[in-house]
Amino acid sequence: MTLPADIADRLSRLALPGLAIIDGRHEEAASGATFHNVSPRDGLVLNQVTACQGEDVARAVASARAAFEDGRWRDQGPRAKKKVLFRLAELMERDAEELALLESLDVGKPISDARNVDVPLAIGTCRWYAEALDKVYGEVGASPVDRLSYAVHEPLGVIGAIVPWNFPLHMAMWKVAPALAMGNSVVLKPAEQSPLTALKLGELALEAGLPPGVLNVTPGLGGVAGEALALSNDVDMIAFTGSGPVGRKLMEYSARSNLKRVSLELGGKSPQIVFADCPDLDAAAQAAAWGVFYNQGEVCTAASRLLVEASIKDAFLEKVVAVAKSMVVGDPLDASTQFGAMVSERQMNTALDYIATADSQGARRVLGGARVRQESGGFYVEPTIFDGLEADHTLAREEVFGPVLGVMSFKSEDEAMRLANDTVYGLAAGLWTSDINRALRGAKRLKAGLVWVNGWDACDITMPFGGFKQSGFGRDRSLHALHKYADLKSVSVTLR
Ligand code: NAD
């Protein structure tokens, strides 16, 4: 594939990180094990990355524990902590172009998204928690006159952060920044599909002045490195973003080990509801298409079910199809590409299987459905839309985590709410209407951790992020995330 000259030049000078970061040093696995890190852009191996085994994870956990217990980070004052986290944000800004390139190569997302969305949001998250860390207050209880009772937030200790591949740096920062801000030590386990920016983050944190051992990065396979971390008796909490089946395992691991806390950000089957009184059908069509196709559909909040009031369904669907058709599918490293490669051959085949199942169950394919750009060697599936989705179709029930939209119609508000809530998930939901009462009723009735009215994904770091039902529990973003990484201690002093 031919590349723009500036990208080709950067690529030729790009150093791909591959070694784990344990106790402030670059480390190989003790066994020397590595895994192939493949770029979905062309299916070629990018580099060999350390495949941490149980013994390597144990070293990282021991290093994090030692760092926590001797207070080299925990006991630094708020100003000192802020300084390091702000410095980290500055260094990420300095290396933003490199981070964006690593992210795009590793997961196949358009370089323009990595540059304009992933990397700036990760930097913004780091800054936000640096600013927030001295705004966490305790409480003074209503004590009798001869007693003073107060409650303080104390860091938990060693946090195991296990993160997915769809927004690798951004999701890592959602865990790492608040965990560090509260004074914890962290062992970060990136997804095996996307280790590069997490490794770079570990390097930058050391350069920023974070003491060795406070942030360790242990790449490796989920069932090996991830499992070892989650089964460790010396890890106080696992903060996880990923799939439901792995989320279930993490709760089992906790029960089998030290009853560590677990927070789970899992998947979704998010509905976007368009009523006939929608204030702006063109904006809603943009949101319907980009809500599901952004990042090749590999988004946990993807608006994968579109529910449209029957009277406008056909006309509205035409608009959505037009937006989807206009999306530029191409090489992720080309700045004009809006829709890149899926993260892996496996993820691509999963999406293609869901498309075949939807065909066989009688949904009507109105757009896409095929693998494209096969000559590149990469893993590309075009934006795909099915109309006539029925509530019992697999596509209406299971998360694809790929670029596949299912469309249903409804005749009443009650029916729309029933269809929207007819899922085991509860991550996000949206509705478009000009009726303020209907909007507020809907916001109450929708069983989801995030509800958007007349917009999609219209919120930011200031608002909590997480799911209801089988979309998990615990919240990322906002001040709530700081409390997640702390324990509450009550102290009562009897005055004599
Ligand atoms: P996954 O659950 O397979 O992997 C996520 C992480 O868990 C990876 O780091 C992986 O190595 C690790 N892992 C796998 N098996 C493990 C085990 N036995 N023990 C410990 N760790 C293990 O998910 P994925 O395929 O990488 O990501 C896609 C899923 O993540 C989708 O279902 C999606 O909805 C969900 N997701 C959710 C959010 C959210 O915020 N709610 C965000 C992104 C992705």
C-alpha cells in the first residue's frame, strides 16, 4: 500500500515498544516468551512483544506492592502527585503523533481518529485527574461532645487494570489516571491485540518522574497474564473493560483468591430511538450511522439497534444509508480514511458470521455485508445495515462489536421503551424527540447507565461512564472513578 510521504517518513523512524515494564525497567519474560503483534491494516507482524507469564506478573505485582508499602508515591503530597501527572500529560502531548501512529497501526483505526480523538482524550483524562486529585474530601461525623469521628478515603493498594483493544490508550488512561491520582500502584495488562501505546505510556510515566514500580505494564495473553493478575492474592482490585464472558471469569477469580474488588465495564446492545417528532432528522441520521460505525463498530456503546417510529422509518432509513455509503473506507494510515480495519482476523470473521446469521434469519440486508480491501492482506468489513430486525433475531440480542446495524420499527412510545429495554445489556441508550415530556419520561424508563437525548455520545470526562444490568458495574470517568480506587476508613477519637 502506498503511503503519504509524511507518514512513510515517520514510520521509517518509529520505534515499536515490545518489552514489559517491571519495577521501572524494560524486561523480557523470564522464559523469553513473546507473541506476534499483528497489524490489522495489512495482516503483517509488526513486532514481537513480551508474553508475560505468571512468574513475570508476580514480579510486577511484587514491585507494585513494594512501591505502595514504602509510600514512594502514595505518601507524596497532592502537589507533587499533580506535578508528575501534568508532566505525563505534557510528554504525551510531545509524543502525540507517535502515539497516534502506534494506535492506528496496532488496531487499524483511522489515523485521523487516533490523532484527533484517542490521544487527545487520553491526555485530557490524565490532566483532569491531576486537577481533581486534591478535591477528594472526607467527612466529619455527628459525634457526641467527647468524640471526634471522621471518614477518610485511602488508596486500595495494588490495582490490576485489564483493558481492551478498541481504544487502548484511552481506556488504559481511564483506569490508570484515577488509580494513580488516589495514590495506588498499578499493574496494567493491555490487550494482546494492542500492547504498543500501553508500553509507551509506561515509558513516559517513568520519564515524567513516576517512581519505579508504581506503574508496571505486563503485556501477554489474557488467559495467561490476565488470569495471573486477577488470581493474585496481592492485588487489591481488578479494574476491567472487556467482554462479558471474561468479566464473569474475573468475578470467579476474585472468589477463588483474595476477594479482591472487581469493576466491570462490559459490552452493550445499545438502542437509539427516533420518534416521528425528531427535531432534526439529518442530525439523527448522522448520529444513527456514526453511532454504530465509528471505530468500525468496535465500540462498547455502539448504537447497534436503531428503533424508528413506523411512520418515518423508510424515509429515515434512506438518510442513514446515505450517510453510511458516504463513509470513506480505506487504509487507516491515510488521513482521509474515516473507516479502517477491524482489529483482527478473528474479529472480522465474527462480524461476517453475524451478518450470515442475520441473512439466514430473514433480516433484510440493505447495505454492505462483505469483506473488502482483501488485496491489502488486512481485515476490513464494510458498513452493514439490516432492516426488518425482529426481537428474537440473534442480531437484536447479541453484541457484534463490529460494523453491523439492525433496524426495527415501532408504533407507540410504550412499544419503543419495551423494545429498547429488551436486552440483557444496559450500557447506553438514546432518543430523539421534540417533546420534552417524552424525552424526560424516556430518560427515566430506559435501563442504561448513559442516556442521550437528541444526540449520541454527547458527554465527557465530567460524567460517570458505565452500565446497568450485564453491562457491568463500577464507573469510569468523573469524580466517582476516584472513589472506586479508594477505601473509606472511619476514625473515632475519644477526647479525654
Ligand atoms: P476480552 O474480554 O476478550 O479482553 C479484554 C481484556 O481481557 C484483554 O486485555 C484480554 O487479554 C483480557 N483477558 C482475556 N481473557 C482473560 C482472562 N481469562 N483473565 C483475565 N484477563 C483476560 O474483550 P475484547 O475482545 O478485547 O474486547 C471486546 C469486548 O469489550 C466487547 O464485548 C466490548 O463491548 C467490551 N468493551 C467494553 C467497554 C466498556 O467500557 N463497557 C469498552 C470497550 C470494550
